[in-house]
Amino acid sequence: MSALSSLVRHARSSRAVTVCATMLLVIAMISLIGPLISNHSYFAADFDNRMLAPTMTGGHFFGTDELGRDLLARTLSGIRVTLLVAVIASLVSLGIGVLYGAVAGYIGGRVDGFMMRIVDGLYALPFIFFVILLMVAFGRSMLLILIAIGAINWLDMARIVRGQTISLKQRAFVDAARLIGVSTRGIIFRHITPNLLGVVVVYMTLAIPQAILMESFLSFLGLGIQAPQTSLGALVSDGVSQMEQASWLLVIPAVALAVILLCFNFLGDGLRDLVDPKGNT
Amino acid sequence: MTTSTHIKRFSARGLLPAWFFLALLLVACGDSGPPSVQESVLRRGNGAEPESLDMHNAISTEAGDVQRDLGEGLLGFSPTGELRAAAAERWVISDDGLEYTFSLRPEARWSNGEPVTAADFVYSFRRLVDPATAALYLISVTNIENADKIIAGELSPGALGVAAVSTHEFRIRLNSPVPYFLSLLTHPSTFPLHRASVERLGDEHLRAGNLVSNGAYKLQERQVGSHVELVRNEYYWDNENTKIDRVVHYVTPEPMAELNRFRAGELDMTRTIPPESFVQMKDERPDEVRTSPSLAVYYYGFNLTKPSFRDNPKLRQALSMAIDRETIADEVMGRGETAAYGWVPDGTANYQPRRFSYADMSRKERHHTARQLYREAGFGENNPLTIEVRFNTSNVHQRIAASVQAMWKEVLGIGTVLINEEFHVLLANVEQKDITQVFRLNWSGEYNDAHTFLSMFESDNPSNLTAYQSVEYDSLMDRAAAQTDPDRRKVFLAEAEGLLLNDHPAIPIYFYVNKSMVSKRVQGWGDNVLNYHYSQHLSLAAEE
Amino acid sequence: MLRYAFARILGAIPTLLLVIAIAFLMVHAAPGGPFDSERVLPPDIKENIERAYHLDETLPQQFYRYIKGVVRGDLGPSYRYRDFSVSELIAGAIPVTMRIGALAILLALIVGISAGLIAALRRNTVLDRLVTGIAMIGISVPVFVFAPLMVLVFAVTLKWLPASYTGSDGADRLLLPVIALAMPQIAFIARLTRASLIDVMNSDYVRTAKAQGLKTLSIVRYHAFRPAMLPLISYLGPAFAAVLTGSVVVEHVFGVPGVGRFLITASANRDYTLVLGITVFYAAMVVFLNLVVDLLYAFVDPRVRTR
């Protein structure tokens, strides 16, 4: 765990990283706690209060949409779903990618060559089209969206992890483990993988904004999260169609989306500079 | 290759020329010449890509609008929707209502100058029913003698009950009288075809330069995903009265993008107006917003093969009564949609629509009765009901479903699960009648007659997706069909509608409205229920 | 190099077959068929149509028929746009998509590299912060927000540019779609260029050159620029892929009659052959572009060539 803890220690010293991490935490907390405090639900229609502009008085701080649903409640719910989708999808890609990359990198030789050829081959697949087909064909369950987005991002992860593994393999502690008779599986799980954590965390931070954009892209095409649940992407693409009549329906979720994406991007950049100042990975 | 030449070829200095190159490229692409002659060009937003220009292959309204500019059937419509003579100048109907004899205009010409003859109609009708054509839309001809057997492959297309009595006399024999038959003959699937070019060129006959048409326009250019461009057919018999020289039907699948194009001055008329922008357009351009009632109804159907809804008309009625149609039509939609308390919209020819018995109750009264019926059906606080509503993915359906959910909750305390599905998935589920409970669909009239709405609930109609079975209903519809006297037929149809309103196999919610942006420049526009706007009836005022 | 390219193309064939097989299974697994509507077809009519399109055959038969066609370069008839074959539809749409895509990449490279260079050379100045900040926003605002906003401002309100691709015949119709498509790529490329150039400028040989008294600009011009471009060339592959994906949204918003827009409607319409055709086309594009990028890399970096 030394790689991770040193990352955390370094990270504290960077202002951008600290600010972004704090902001993301605060946003996540608000989105979790908000619904407990607010007395508006994100899905209940209220025909007497349709299309209200944001006001400080009257209870709807962010205004309401065309069905009188409170935009604050919907935005918070959207943030929750967006973060959930992005984090879980990234974990999916992480799981597959780390395992695949570590095995390929550690075993090396022909196995490595073969496994990486598969990755190269998969790079050529127009994944986004498969995702679209998948959504059209099998309905839009949350699970499917998670798998679909995760399945796209694991290739990058596998490549990065493989590179790291190859360099780790030559380090003394791995040799030592091998000498005292630890099995290949043991070395991969107990010695290689934990030492990959630093790099992996950084790239996951960078994969999350990709996943968020992917989810909003699907939402824009009408293939995203199932209503009445909503995501920031879905809110933004709804807002786009009403930007002249009710600008708040676009501006508020779009700002929330942009801030989250910015934070993740800055965080990922900052962390990468700490782990790998030359950006060689 | 030395390193220095490499550096010269690939260096930062290249960036400046690259900027120039980019600027040049953009300028170079923009070499559009000025319009040469003063001609009158109508730019129509036509919605989705017309799937085919083949009169026998198309089914969509988008294709229909292009085809009505290209071709001409025996009859047509005036701008305000009255049936009138077109390729036929007059016709005689036999007393038993089975034989129609049309006299074609002797002066009618194809776009290549050849005369339009009865043989062209015979050829087209036979090709339409030929199984090898694999046509999708045969409703106009299914009542013609032997049509069913030809479609089923039992007879050859030559056996169809159509004949060229003389060069300009065309005769149709029907199996049974069809009071609205004349209006079916306005549909593009019944337009004549130029036999020589169709047979010689096959599918190629649809290409610009090959397509021979008999309407006011001929095909100039077609770019899939972009536009269909038509120019005046100089040989058209009524060419003198055709004002617009060139019509471009632009492909505009996105209503919001279409509206933006209209506002940017790129279109003279649009296919629709997105719900989000309707009020804004009403404010900003009140003279250019055109709305008229439409022959289409939005409804929630019940799957009557499953318990809860089967054999439980009280529950179905309670659910219908709990829906505030005015709120949905006026507030949620708000483009002139009207609350539907029956199946046949106002404006349908030769018919007096019926309404639900509770149509005129006050809201309070209605809710009270709904609760009472709901309890009588065996549900209540102790035995609450949860319903799944399926609809296809779209903002509008989502809003309406959320509204219905709120209304059912408020009035009856019912929990509703909203399930949106991609359209074909929804259709597949509805047709299977396995997992669906309540589903959203709409039904649009294909001809201006109450029959088009009521036939949907006949037991053997494949489009009867609720699986409503009523011997009484079927017999009323049969009796209406056998009736040649329009007034007596009307009575049977109304009785059938009354039965539907009593049985609630589905809940009609609102009647659609035709809505378009039409530029102030466009003259001669008439509102009509079918939303047909022939380009030949329109003209453009001079630019201000 | 030719032999290498040839081997790569041969190697792509199994990939393409796999793409076809997966896509074929997926479109056919999707509920509903191409000729469904709320107006359910009577059985006889349905039979005639299915026979005409060979939908009455078993799936393996249909797959065999399709592959047989593909080998001959025939992607089958479109089920929806019945006047055209899939090959015709795609051939008509490719030039449009390619033109916009290529211009977007070009724009992204020129603007992105320029901005990146400026930022790197004026590191930690206001200019640098400005470029980095704009680039960050560029990758944080989705195209589908940016594109309609541009339409509203430049087409509807100011009326400077057409609101859609088909709204004009001139080059002005390209401007908004190209900018919308290039925007995220400009941001990526600017960031990449900046980071890479800073990295190179800190390397030993550049320090040596500086110590010898060379001006910064000539160091960049003669020594640092080319090595700094290497990571950019590796990024070109993903950039092409991203532009192809982005074209789906951009073509949607601007009404561009390109390949990307077909995909959504075709899968919604269950136009099996068109969906397959587009998928195969995109896969072939990605394979081809990756090959081009690799060859380019070999050309710029002699170390790769000798391997």
C-alpha cells in the first residue's frame, strides 16, 4: 500500500488537487444529504408550479421544470446518478483492465503478445455503435449502461497496467518473492497489483470524466438512464431544447456537469503529475 | 534522407502556412454562384427522410407529401380538404355502390409528354397488389374485387377488378360497397405509374432524370438525408395555375433544428413545432403559427388478455375518469390539442362524434365516481393496485405519463410504474400481449371517415392491440359496412362508438393538432384535418 | 513498409468478421422488426414482405447470404430506404462525414498545436493560464450543449451563418459543424502539445543547446518541435475515433446528411442491413486510420522505422 499512501501524501501538497478533491467531496455530500433536507421529490409532478424561474423565496431555489418538478431536487438526484454511473463504470473498467494488464505484463512473452493483440483488435471495434445497438436492443437498464461504459474504457487501463507491470517485474522485491517460492498468481495479486494502485487511481480519476461524458452522450441520444430517474446528462439535454424559454433548465445542470468534469480533470492531471511527472505512462 | 530535410519538412514553421491553407480551404469551398433566373422556390421542412418515392413502397406522411407533389391520383383535395377531381374529371358510381367508372382528363400528360391513360392506372393497381411488389400499404385497394386473393398468392394480379374500358375510361369493381372509397383514391399508392420506365429501369426508375411523373412537379435532385428537389412539370395539365417553379423538401428529422432553420430564414414552412417552443412562437410570430385539428388520437390501451383489466370494466372506467384530459391537452401539451372524450375527432366527415357519459361532469363529481367505481372493482386502501404503463421514449410521452401517474395517485391512490421503451420494443411487447398492462399508442386516421378509427377495435383487425372482443361491436361494424345510405350507416357507427365508450378497452386522452410554422410569404395555405398541403396550391408573395 | 501495411490490412479481416458477426446477432436479437408500426400488417402482406427481403429464412441462412454479399462488395438493400442499396446510402454519406471530420481534425491540429506552443513558451503567464483554462472548459462542456448554443447565437440571432448544413451551398455551412466537432479535440491537443513541449524543453539536449546560446525560438524550431510532436501522433488514432463518434451528435444537431446520423435512425428503424453496413464501414475506417497513424509515426520517428 506504500504507493497509494505516498500518493496521498504528495497530493496534499498540491493546491489544485486539494481544492478539486474537496469540491468533489462536498458536491457528493450535498447530493446525498440534500434529498433528506429538501421537501421536494425529484419525480413528483406539480401542475400548479410549472416552469417557475429560480427564486430565493417560494421554496424552488433552482426553479421548476415543465411538470413543476423542483430543479434543485432533480439536479441533486442527477448528480447522484451521474457520479454513481461514472464511478461504478470506471470500477468495472478498472477491474477488467488491471487484471488483464497485470497478467499480460507479468507473464510476458507469447502470452503477452497474444493478449495485447486482442486489445489492439478490440480497439478497432466501433464500441460506441455497439453501445447504441445494445441500448436500443435490450432496453436501458442501469446495469447495461454500467457494463457498456466500463467495457469501453478497460482497454486503456489494460495497456497502462501492462506497462507498469513490466517495469515492476524487474524490481528486487518481485525477484525476492519469486526466489522464496511464491506462485505466479500470488505474485500478481499480492505484490504487483498493490503496487499498481497509485497509477491506477490516477487513471481512474481521468477515466471518470470520460464515463460521465459517455453517459451524457447516451442521454442526449435518448438512450441514457431510465426516466423518472435522471442524470446530469439527461437534464442538460432536456435543458438544451428549452434554453430560450427556461434558460435555468439548461444553465444549472450544465454548470453542475461542467464543474464536476473540471474537478475530475484537474484532479486527474494533478495526480498524474505527482505520480509520473513526465507523463510517460 | 538526412535529418535536416526532415526538419524542414516537419517544423513549427509549417504552422503559419497551415493557417493560410485552412482559410483558403474554407473560402475555396464557397463558390456558390448567384441564382440565375427569378424563379419562385418553396422550401419545405419535411420531417424525417421520406423512405421511398415509389408510390407502392412508401407509407410515411413525409413520403406522401413529396409523392402528392410528384404524382396525381384520380381524386385530390382542395387546400381546405374538400374532395375534388384530379386526374379523373368525373366519375359514375353504380347503384349498388360496387362499380366506379372514371373518365380521365384527355389532356393529362406525363412529365415526358406522353398522355396519361387508363392503362397506366390498371398497371399501377395490379403492381400494388402483386405479392412480388411487397407493398406495405394496401388499405386503399383491399376492397377491390379479388385483391385479397391476389395478395395471398391465390390469383394472379391480372385478376384484380380494374379495367381500362377505353383509353381514358378506367373502371374499378369492389367486393362490397365502401362509402369512403373515393377518398381512398387520393392516396399515393393509387397514383398511376409510367409502365415503360418502371419495367425498363426497375428501381432505377426512381432516380432523378429517370422518374416519369404525372403531377405538378417532377424530380430534379435527391440527396438522402438532405433534400428532395422538384421542378415544375411543364406537361402537367394544370401547369398554368401552378405558381411555384421549384419545391425543395428538406429532411428535418429534429423539430428543434427545423424550427431554428425556419427562424434563420432557411425554410418557408415546417412539418411541426416542438412543444417547448410553441408558446414562444405564438408570442413572437403569431401570424406564422398555423394549427388545425388533426385526425389522430392519443390513447392508453389496456392489455385485455390479463387479469386486473380483463373482465373489469369498472376499473378501466375508473382509470379513465381519473385522468384530467383538459390538464393534459391544455397545460402539458398546450398547442391546441383537444381533450378526447371519444374515439372519433371533431371534423371527421359525415359523422357526429359520441362522448363519454362523464364528459360533462365537474372534476369533483368525476373523481368521486371514479373512486366509487374503483372500490366496486375490488380495490381500495387495503387492496391497492400498482400499474405498469409502457410508452416509447420521448419527452412528450414522458411528460404525459408522469401527469397520468400523478392523477391516478391523487384520485385513486394507485401507484404507477413508468416504463419507457424504444418504439419497436414497445410495439413488440404490445403485440405479444404478455408483459404489457397499460400502453401508450396513437392512431391516426388514414382517410376522413369514422370507420378508420372504429375499425381498430374489430375482433379480427390485426391492429386491435388491446385484444378487445365484442360480438355486438363486430356486428354493428358489419352492419355499417353493408349500408350504402350514409345517414343510416352513421347511426350504426355511432352506436359502435357508444359501445366502445362504455366498455373502455382503451382510454382516449387527446386529439392531435396539426401545427406548422408557415412564412408570411406563403399564400394559398389552407388548414385541413389531413394536413395535406399540395405545393401546387401555394404561391409566394414577393420579398418585402 | 508496403509489406507491413499489407500484413496489417490482412490482419484486420478477422476483426472485421467479428464485428459483422456481433453486430448481426445484436440487430437480430433486438425486439421488433423493420416493418412494424402501430398499424399492424395483415398476415398475408407481412408474409409477402418477409419473403421479398429473405426475412423468412433462418438466421444462419441470412448471415451466410449477407457475408456472401459483403465479399462481393454488396451490403444488401436497405429495409427502410427502399429506393437505395446500403452501399449507395453509405457512399452518398461518406464524402460529407469525411469532409467535416478531416476539416475538424485539421482545425484541431492547427489551432491546438498553436495554442499549446504559445502556452508552453509563455509558461505560467496570463496567456498560458488563458489557454489552459479554455482548453479545460473545452473538454468539460459536452458537444450537444455547445453546438445548439452556436446555432442560437450565430444562425438564429445574428444570422451570420446557416443553421444547418443544407441551409446553404457555400463553405459557411461547414463552419459551425467543423468548429463543434473540433472543439474538444482542440482542447486535448493544446494540452498535449503544451505538456509535451515543456517536457522536451527540460531535456538535456535542449539545455545543452540553450547553454550554447541558441534562441528559444530556434531551439523550438530546429530541435524541440519534432520530438514534442510524437505523443501527438499517438493521439491521432483516438482523435479520429472521437471525431467519428462526435459526428453522430454534430450531424444530428446541424442536420448534416452524413454517416453518423444514419446509425441512430437505422437502429431505431431496425434497418438491419444499414446498421450492419455502417458498423462495418466505421470498423474499417478505424482499422485504416490506425494503420495510417502507425505509418506516420514510423515516418516521423526513425527509431520505429528500423525496428
